[in-house]
Amino acid sequence: MARNNKILVPEARAGLDQLKSRVMKDKGYQVNPEKPDNVKYEIAREQGIPLKEGYNGQLTSEQAGKIGGSIGGNMVKEMIKMAQEQMKK
């Protein structure tokens, strides 16, 4: 499945994938370090959202937000925690 989201610094992709993998593992999800994006299927299944590989135009914005928000929200919380730790040093 192609990635449609663009990050401002393409070189940061590997670091973001590592962060996603670590954060979602800490939340108790099974994460393949080679394909951390696949955790979205586990989250969707858990919430009863019919997410599948490929086109998902049938999903509502609310459903897509529940999946992505869970992942992104946890990543942002972790990045804030990391920044606070660095500011203490």
C-alpha cells in the first residue's frame, strides 16, 4: 500500500517508524518493526472498523480519525515527554 502522507523531512521517516513501533508496542499492540504502519489494522479490528489494504473510501472521517488519532496521539504524547526530558537536562 502506498504512503499518501508526506512528512516535512523525508529523511526522518525511519525515525518516525521506530517511534511508532516503540510507542504502539508499549501500548500493548503487536507491531512488526519492518512494517509499523500495519498496527492500524489491529486498531481498526479492535474498534470494529472495516479497514482493509488498498482503497478504503467507504470509511467515514470519524472512523479514519479513530484509527489515525490513536496512533498519532500516542506518538505526540511520547514526543512531548521526550522533549520535556531533554529540557530537564
